[in-house]
Amino acid sequence: MANVEVKELLDAGVHFGHLTRKWNPNMAPYIYMERNGIHIINLYKTAAKIEETSEALKKIAASGKKILFVATKKQAKDIVAEKAGAVNQPYITERWPGGMLTNFITIRKAVKKMASIDRMKKDGTFNSLSKKERLQVDRQRAKLEKNLGSISDMTRLPGALFVVDIMREHIAIKEAQKLNIPIFAMVDTNSDPRQVDYLIPANDDASKSIDKILSLVTGAIADGLADRKSEKEAKDAPAAKKEAPKAEAKKEAVATKEEEE
């Protein structure tokens, strides 16, 4: 994993918190000072928390479990879609579908509906529908894609949640808490850090700050996935070696039989 440079965090504006009057006292340990009515986050503590969080996320990714990213605020949407998508992790960037975790079976049904529409288009059934019905099906497919497209490959509950702005995504937080799913999050000075298992004290409003933190944590996930792949290849190698002599012996036996004939 890449070392976290405090200067890089500073350049990205990660240290800017909220107005002092909007603060949550539970964030006091992570606040360095107050400047012009704004709380300044202690970036040395942020760097330490990024390393701790990254290590935990790397282990989850290496275990084969998915990490669901949640960020529906305008300045985070595109960044999360890009970064999470790059490491093949699911994400929610539109409205959080109520019951996404606590009623996962229903959500899976909606995803299957999306897949069945795709099958209809492939096998020609879609073309046999009336123009009005085709329009309705297309609208339904577009709505499902917008809300659930990024989680279509998620066949089971995620191993963890990564949230940008825990106050905005409070429903997602509550659902994860009910199911004991570990919660990782960027936590600003106006939020309660006790809501999450792994926090990164950071400015969760500026796109540069979000981009920087997401780059670091998805980098750790990529490392975990690489470890998993190399471990799998190492396990498969001895089996392949065992099979090779058997295949060779079989070829020789066939060749011998053909010669005799």
C-alpha cells in the first residue's frame, strides 16, 4: 500500500472541517484547531486512520468479500462510481433503496427482473410486444439500471460498507448496524464517529478531498484483490503439475495402442 503523505492530504483540502457551531463534540480528538470559525482536522491522525482502514479493507478484499460504496451527494457520485468500478466493487450513487441490506432478497428480485428483460431482448421476445409494452419495459429497465445497475453482480450481502457523509447516508448506516456489517467512512467534524467501525476524519464535501481518500482506500482494495489472485494461482499450480504427468502418460498410452494396431 502507498504511504499516506500529510502534504498530499493538505493539498487536497482534507483538513477543512465544518463551521465550529455545527461541530459534533465526539470529533474533538480529531480536531487540530479552529481557524476563522472553521474546525481544522488533524491530518496526522487522518493519515494514521487511513492506514488502519486500508489494512482492514485489504483483508476484506483478499477474503473475496465485496465492499459496497455509498455516496449519493453530488460532488461524490462520479468519483465513487469511477474508483469503486475500477476495483470491481459495487456502489450506490443514486437514492439509497430502503431495505437494500435488511431486505436484500427483494432487491435481488429486482436485479433478476433486470436480467430477465435483457434476456427478452436477446431471444426476440421483446420484439413480439406491442409498441406501448416495449416502451413500458424500457422505462422499467432504465429505472432499475439507474438505481441498481452497479450492484447487479452482488449475489450476497457485502463484507463491508464504505460511506461518504454518514449524516446523509444514515439509513444505510442503520441497516448495516442491524446486520453487523462493518462500516468504514469519511467522517467530517459535524458527524458522530461512534456510528462507524473505521473512520477517516476528513472533509467529505470537497471533490478533491473525496477523490484523494477514495484513491487511497481503493488502492488498498486493489492490493487485496491482487493478493487473493496470486494466492489462488499458487494453490492451482501444484494441482496443474500433478495433472501434467497423468495427461502425458495418457497420451503415451494412446500412442502405443495406435502403434500396436
